[in-house]
Amino acid sequence: MTKKEVRNFLIAMALFVLAALLPIADSGYWLSIGVTIATYMVLSTSWALFSGPTHYISLATGAFYGIGMFIVGGGIDLLPYWMLVVIAGCAGAILAALIGLATLRLSGVYFVIFTLGLAEFVRQIVTWIQTTMGSSSGLYVLTDLNDTIIYWELLVLGALVYLIGWWINRSRLGFALRIIGNDEVVAVHCGINTAYSKVILFIFSGTVATIVGALLAPRLSYIESNIAFSPMLSFIVVITALLGGAQKLWGPIVGVIPFMLVWDFLTATFPNQTTLMLGICFLLVVYLIPNGFAGLIEKYLPLRHQER
Amino acid sequence: MNALSALSVQNTTKRFGGLVAVNQMSFELRTHEVLGLIGPNGSGKTTMLNVISGALKANSGFVSLFGKVISDQPANLIARSGIARTFQLVRTLNSMNALENVEAGGVFGHRRLWKNSLRSQAIEMLDKVGMAGSMNNPISSLTYIDQKRIELARALMSNPRLLLLDEWLAGLNPSELQIGIDVINNLKSEGHTIIIVEHVMDAIRSLCDRCVVMNTGKKIAEGKPEEVLEDEGVIQAYLGSEHA
Ligand SMILES: Nc1ncnc2c1ncn2[C@@H]1O[C@H](COP(=O)(O)OP(=O)(O)OP(=O)(O)O)[C@@H](O)[C@H]1O
Ligand SMILES: [Mg+2]
């Protein structure tokens, strides 16, 4: 077991170093898509840490992401950039805690609807604040952070998410979430504080999404609420996580890479039908590979007998 | 009879809309005692257990465990203070194997184990219910009686001060029934305090020190099994329900 863990850790390290070399190999198209893939890798993996075991589908990723962008956009003339990233993380955590406490007692369907509405609600508020404060509809974020730096930042954040995710899965918290996902009544009667466990994980994924938004703000230069709060983002996170398999820590990344490559091609070829494309992708994933690539791999690779 | 009262239920009422499922129930349970909670279908036995375990909140009355009121607490805290249960319709954790199902009961409740002590305790409990051979099997591959045993082992993992068994012997064939009765008898001789909800009269006679009989939410009799089962009102209640 520990031998296997060491091996997996070394493989992960090698992949991380390999991924970090991408900007040296290419600084054009491939780096650009590398940033996109790294973005969704972080978002989907942290999303799946919460939604995988609990089966609560959150569509609030876009709201957190957008808030992170606007915190950077609004504060870039006042505070150093790194401080804004920290503030974004804290704001994301507080917002997630409030939403979690208010909604995680709801059953699944209400939760989905609520999180979907939330993104729109936050977008309206941000737009309203901007118009009443009389500025233009967007914000300029001018820094000297280029794609290479942003890509590395995302990789480091991704590595952190993996480490924390690995730790959670081995901890009592991770075990509690698996029990909750199986049967919440049993979980409660085993002594688990289900609301607490779910809120902790929701806070984690919300914080990460907000930080990702803050990290990507310099890339856009000009931040507008329609782009920052795109509901498309929340859906892509769900699709990629389901495509890869939300039950495994490494599932989402297996979904993100092929999906983003195909998605990039599709949106370039059919720029006016992206929503339709998204819908079709969603249906295909749910019908054809309900357990994701991770499920397929586990099913068809002859299982090496693991202990446990 | 001065033995310490393990559980005390006082004037507890639970309504579902207009239906009074549990009506002013009161009874006591001493430590090391095995109490049979019996009554015809729909008389409120499961609801009574749900109120005790915190799955449902009573509308009035209170429940206390070793002198401490628990009925104002959420179910997870009640579990932590030492009440464990099984469910009338078996509830297992289907994405996990048998061993993990049992381990689930020993991490967050009255006893909080982890790592090696959790593993060894879980294996011991599996052994106690006669399932040590199937510990790595997925739950879906187990038969109904085996799933019930897993559920019992999960409840025992917390080393409960009070165990609630809701028709744990239902649906077993005669030879399985005898095994099941033996398992509970062992628990009894280990000194466990147990409430058994059961329809199987042989099991009630051989296992219970005392019985509380419910009908339409009310307590209609209480006493030694052989006495209450002879009671006119109790016979009426069971017959009445059969003719209903
Ligand atoms: N969640 C609920 N909502 C509404 N009514 C309920 C609920 N649970 C139980 N009841 C009703 O309360 C009454 C008592 O049900 P309960 O399940 O406690 O009976 P029981 O004695 O356990 O019966 P059985 O022997 O069939 O298991 C029944 O009339 C039942 O229909
Ligand atoms: Mg019942």
C-alpha cells in the first residue's frame, strides 16, 4: 500500500514537472490551451472533491470565479496583486460558508437550482454596483503577468488541490463524505455531523474557484460581468468532472484534457453554436459514460489486486 | 428493582399531520435489560425507535439516556452519546465493501477509532456476527441476512450503551432465525442493553426480559413476555389488526 503510494506520488511529480515545461516548448497556441486546461483541471478537481462523494451538483463555480475576477479588477489600483488573490480566497470561503449553511440542508434538486440562480444573482449585483458607481461596464486589469506565469500559478494551485484532496480522501472527513454520499440517514446515525462535513468541502471548492478567478483576471485585461460570470463555465466544470469521473481524485483531469481539446476545436469551428455544443456534450457524457473515463478504466483494465 | 435506568421515555407523542403515530408513550429500560417493543403492524414501533434515535423529533415528551435528556439533540449527537441502531429496511453503504461498512460505525460515534484499531475492531465485529469470511466482498454480493448482519456489526462498532434493533429477525428462514437468535443472545450475555422490535413470537419469548406492547400509538401492556402475550387486550389488538 505505501509502496504503491510512493510510486503514485513519483508519477504525479514527473507529470507535474513535465507539465511545467510546456511554456518552454511553445508559447503560442499550446500554452494558451494549456492555461485553459490548467484552469479547468483546478476547477473540476476541486468541484469533484465536494460533488463526487456527496452527489450535490453545484452550478455556483462561475459565481465564485467571477467574484475572484472582480475583486482583482476592483482592487488592482489600490492593493498589490498577491494581496488581492488572498482576499479573493477569503471572500470565496466566507461566501461558500454562508451558502453552504443556508442550502446544504436542502435536498439535491433545490441545491442545484439555488446554485444556478446564485451565479446570475451575483452577476446582477456586480453590474448594479458598477452602474450606480458610474464607472464603465468593465474594469481594466493591467499587470505584467503573462500566460507563462499564470500557467505556472495554476499548476501550483492544482498541485495543492491534489495534495489536499489526497489528504482528505485518507482522513476521517473523506470517509464521512463517502458515507454521506451512500446514505445520509446512516451517516447521521453513525454520529456524523453531515452539515459540517459538507460545508467544509463546499468551502474548499468555493475558495479554490475564487482564487482561480483571481489568477486569471490579468489574462483578460478587461473584465466584464458577462464574461466573468459566464454560466458556461459552471457547466463545463460539471461536464469535464463527469466525463473523467467524479469519484476519483484523478478522474476530472482525465476528462478535462480531451474535452478542452475537442471543445477548443468545436468552438473555433462553430462559434455561434457553443451552447448547443455544450448540451450535446452533456447528453453524450451522461448517456454513454455515466461513470466517466475513470469508471471505464477501472472496469476494463484487469484489476491488479489491491489491498483494501 | 433499583438497577440504573438506561433509557427513560416520558409522555412522548409523535404526530404525522393528523395521525398520532406515537401517543403519550412512557416506559423505562434498565441497564443490561432486553426489552421487546411489540405490537401489530402500524402500531408505531418504528416511529418510537426513530424518536429515540433522533431520526424524528417528538412533538412532546422527552427521552433520556442514563439520566441525561437526549430528545432535544440531533441524531448524530444521540449516536455519539451511545445509541446505535439497525433499520427495518436494511440500510447498507453500497459503494463500499463489507469491512468498510462495518468500520463506518466506529469512527464518528460513541467510540471513535481510526486506522489499525478501527480495522481490528471491525474484523472482530464481523466475526461476532459470523461474517469474517466475507469482509472484502462488495455489499451487493451479500444475501439479505448477511446484509442485516453487516448492519448489526456496524451498530456494534460504536460499543453502544443502548442498541435498537428494528425487526432484525424479519425475513429469515427457520435455520437463519435460530442463528439470528443466537447472535442476539450472545449480545445479551455480554451485557448489552437492547430494545428489540419484533413480530416473531418465539424470538420474543426466548430473548426478552420484558415487553412493552403498543397499539395505535399507545402502550397497552407491559410486563414479562409470557404474561403480556396472554393478556386479553394484547390478543384483541393482534386479532383486531388481522381482521382489519
Ligand atoms: N414518515 C411518516 N410520515 C407519515 N406517516 C408515517 C410515517 N412513518 C410512519 N407513519 C405512519 O405511522 C404509523 C406507525 O408506523 P410505524 O412504522 O411506526 O409502525 P410499526 O409499528 O413500525 O409497523 P410495522 O410493524 O409494520 O413496522 C403508521 O400508520 C404509518 O403509516
Ligand atoms: Mg416498523
